[in-house]
Amino acid sequence: MDGASLRILYVVTDLIMPLVVGYFMHHRHWISDNTINKVIRFNVICVYTTLSLLSFWVLPLSWNLLLVPLFGMMLVLLPGAIGYALFARRIENLLDRGAFIASAMLANLGTLGGVCAFILYNEQGYAYSQLIGTTQNFLLCVVVFPMAQYYYLKHTSSVRKSSPGHSFREMFFSINQLSLLGMATGLLLNANGVERPQELGTIFQSLVHIGAWIAMLPVGFLIDFGKVREYARTVRTLTLLRFVITPALFIILTYLVVSDPILRGTLIILTFCPTAINAVLAAKIYKLNYDITVSSFVITTAAYLLLIFPLLFLCLH
């Protein structure tokens, strides 16, 4: 078996297993929410930053790289616009509508998409997925959060007051964005011809698995299968949007403008990615109906892991 065929096992070991463990840890009260929050923060600040540095250090530099942030923006804005036009505007409850749009806009590009790109394309695929995921994180702050706040305020017909400049500082200068510094440092070393020590490649391989576990464990904490079943009908249109409409548009676009086969394959993997856990975060922060986002996450993630990605692996491998 070649490297990619062996790495397909990571779908089980790095994605499905931590979900199951996280679910049981929550329901059996093995660990507190406060501890999980600290683990999440460690992952974002330390693990993701290190992975970004190491992967961008060896990323081949080409003009195709300039297309990556553009595709990252389109992967958020286009599904959101289509989801609103075709489905969300028919939802009368504004808290449900805002949650639906957040689920349509945000895909699990960084964690799940990153591991799946790593399975097929090793470090280069992982680096591309992280750059696209970072673009989505930026839009999470400047587009999705304001959208969620808008629907909450429209629902309550109230005005939320905040301290001047506080939200702006957190949006653009949060320590959670430290991975940007890792990317910039890696690219700087790369552009100046500094070779990455071979030992760091081994560390990178280990950190991919650690980062996936730390990211997926908290997701299991949020899963409530009763709520998932309750909103399954609402999520059907999101499944259509996520696995049929969006991929159809982006696959055509990708083959028209992208010449690098690894970048093209990574983009195809990411266009099929399920709803992101950040959609749940946005819904909870702004008091939307986060059960819709949780249901969308669980249903689309299950479909992706059990059906969509195995088919992509066979087609792209």
C-alpha cells in the first residue's frame, strides 16, 4: 500500500474516534467544560500555529498560491448567498434563519478538510487547506458574526451596546489569530531558501494527529441526538447545498482556472466539506437556534466521513 492508502485510516483514528470519545466524556462527566475550553485554546494558539509554520515552510511557491485566498472567500460567500436565496429566506423564524445561513457559509475546512487533504496530498495539501481555512476564519469575524448579530437584533428589535473599539481589537488582533504569524514565518523561511530540518517533518506528522484529536473532542461534547433528529428535515436542504450545489459550481471553476493538480484536488476535497463547528459557535454567541447548526454539523459530517470522502479518495487517488 502507498502512503495515501495507509493515511485513509486517519479518517477513523483522527476524526471518528475523537468524536466518539468526546461524546462519552461529556455524557459520563469525565471532564469539565472549563478544561475542554482550555484544550481548545491550546490547540488554536500552539498546535495550529506550529503546524502552519512547518507546512508553509515547505509549500511550493507559485502564482497558483495567489488563488487560494480568493477560493477561500468564495467557499464562504457563495454558499451563503445561494443558501439564502434558495432556502433561508423562506424560514420565518429569524433565529432559525440566521443559524441556517451560518451553517451554509461555514465549512469544516481547517480540521476535517485539513486531515483529508493531508491523507491524499501530504503536507502540501494540508498547507493549502490551512490557508483557505484562515481566510474563512477572517470572514467568520467580519461577515458571519455581524450577520448573526443582525438576525438576533432583528428578532429582539433591540440594540446591543458595546465598548468602542473592543470588538474591533478582538476581531483583528486576537491571540487566536497567532497561526497567521506561523504562516508568515514559514513563508519567509521558504522564500529565503532556508531548508527545513528533516526532524521537523516527523514532528509535523505527529502534530497533525494531535491537532485533529484536540479539535474534534469538544465537538462530541455538543452532540445531542434528540435535537439532531428534531431538525433533520430542516437540514436536508443544507445537505443538498453542501454536497451537490456548491461542489458542482466549484469543480467547474477549479478545472477552468487551477493548473496545479495538488491544489485542484485539495480544493475539490474542501468544496465537499461539511458544516463547521464554528457555525455552532456563532449561533451560541448571538443566541440563534444553535440546535440547527449542531444538527447540520452532525448529519453532514457523518455523510462526509462515511460516504463523500471515501468516494473522493477513490476518484482523486
